[in-house]
Amino acid sequence: MARYRENYIREMRKEVGHAPLMVTSCGVIIENENGEILLQKRRDNGCFGLPGGAVEIGEKLMEAAAREVYEEAGVVVEELRLFGIYSGEDRIIIYPNGDICYVTNIIFLASGYRGEIKHQTEEATEHRFFGKANLPENINEFDRRCILDWAKGARQVIVD
């Protein structure tokens, strides 16, 4: 089991190829002092989305969310609280390489962050803050519902 602690999806892909996998992922809404959301421009599709990614076997959800933000943006998030749990047909992702995943997405809201945002990382070409009224047009389809719920000012935990 320990060998699957990291890179679980990569190990499973060796067994199933591009066939659909059910995956749990975490994303984080990070707001700055102006109430703007941090979005990253993804390398794989050029669209803006939330920092986040897959939960590894044995990892707690909040640990996964914090790890993914650190890996993708270089910052430490503070005081995560549950924003929403997203499921449904729009959670089916077909990656550019042909891999298919059905992802239950757990979204957290961070009260703040520490550190300097890295603008170029392995998964992102830039990170930028956007206000609710000036979101980019090219939002990653997988993150669209979460981002629009944030922009509408959702205050209760969303389970959808």
C-alpha cells in the first residue's frame, strides 16, 4: 500500500491505460485582501482554474488541498474551511493525453496565505488575482461551477 501513497494515479494508469478512474480531488479558493480570487493558467489547456489536484491514498482532504496549493503556487494556505463538494457529469475529465477521470471535487476556502506566489510552475504558466466582476473568459470547464458559485457570493457549503 505504501508504494501507492504518492503517484497513485500514475500507478493505476499502468494497469488500466486511459480507462476511466474515479478520483477525489481538492481545490482551494484563495482570496487576497481585495476579495479577489487567485486563479492559475493551466499548462495543459491554457485555461484559468483553481489550484488543486488529486488526493493520494491515506492523505487527509485538507492536507491534500494544502499540498497541492504549495506545489502549484508556492504558498501556504491558512485556515481552510469547506466551500463545497461537487459531483455530476461535468466532473468527467478527458485529458489531452486521452486519460479519463470521474472526479469528486472537494473545494476549500482559505482565509489567507503565506509566502510569495510562484507564477511559473510545472502545472501553471501564471497565477493572477481576479475580481468577481472581471473573471477571465477562458475558465477551465472543470472549475467553472466552483468559481461562479464563489463569484455569486455563496455563503453556505454547497453539496452538488
